[in-house]
Amino acid sequence: MNYSKNDSVETLHINSIEGVPSKGTLLIKPLLKGDHMSLLELHLQPGVASEMHAHAHESLLYVVRGRLKTTVGSEVVILGPGDAGRHPHGVAHSVEALEETVFVEIKSPPPNIGKVLAA
């Protein structure tokens, strides 16, 4: 598929990532999956957070609205609209919504979303 219409993509309600329970429910829309990357849209309510976890893929984040606290290793950064961040492959990281937040995430290589999120 070379395109997707946001309103036709099913929202996944995720309560754990890589087998690690999250604080609250992450709402994730897997918008597109290419040969070498995937594009996700995430909606988080205030206080929703992933616990520290690591992936076998790299992630790039772009905040559309809201404020997101991201921890990568021991570095903590607050990102707002227009800000971007990176979660390197194999490095423990987490995210936490400080207010209602929407961000997009690109993962490379594209993971099996169902397996990564529910594992």
C-alpha cells in the first residue's frame, strides 16, 4: 500500500510494549508499513506512559500537539509541538504524556507491530 486514509485505520489499544506493562492505554494507529520502515500515529492522555524498554529497531518521534517526556538511557527531555526525538535500537527508553499528546513515530526496520506491542 502506498497511502492510507487516517479515518479508515483501526486504532489499537495497547497496554504493554515488549511485554512490559504500560501506565494507561496507548492509542496507536499503524498508518503505513514500507519495506524498510513503518509510520505510526500515537494518542496519549495525560499520565499515560511506557515503562523503560528497548527494541530491535530505531524510532524517530515527531510531536504534533501536546507535551511528551522521553527518556533515552539516562537522558530526559521534554518535547513539544514541532520537536523531534530518537530512540536508538537496543537502548532502553520510555515516553510519558504530560498533557493530551499526539505524536508520529517512524520505526526502522518495520517491526511486526502486533508482536512488538503485545509481546
